[in-house]
Amino acid sequence: MSTADEINTLPMADFGTDPLAIRPEVSLRHLRLDSLALEELRLLIEDRMGVDPDDVQLSSRDTVGRLVDAVHRKAAA
């Protein structure tokens, strides 16, 4: 499973996000991920993917694609 596939399944499973809404250009805010949900998402990424995204600066204005790129870079490091 690719990094994008793994991350795209997290909001669907844990936040009830419509799977059709998750696209690289969509903002995290549009997916209803506020700052608290983003923190929970960080913990899920760390737990399920073994990647610690603590130093990745994300806000609800960032896109799904930016999140995927940031996690992919951290996983490759």
C-alpha cells in the first residue's frame, strides 16, 4: 500500500470522511479536520505507519497532497 493510500484511509476510518472527498488538492479543512483532529491524525500516522510527523508543520489549510508528501519524505528519511 502506498503512503497516499494509507493516509487516505485514516480520515475515512477514524473521522467519517467521505472517501470520494479525499483527493490531493482538497484542503484538510474541507475534510473537516480542525487542529484537534489534525493532532489525532498525527498520532494515527505515527501509530499505524511508524512515522513521527511531529516536526511537519501542517494546518487545516494544507492539502491532502501536502500531508502525503510530508509523511512520504519522513518515511524515506
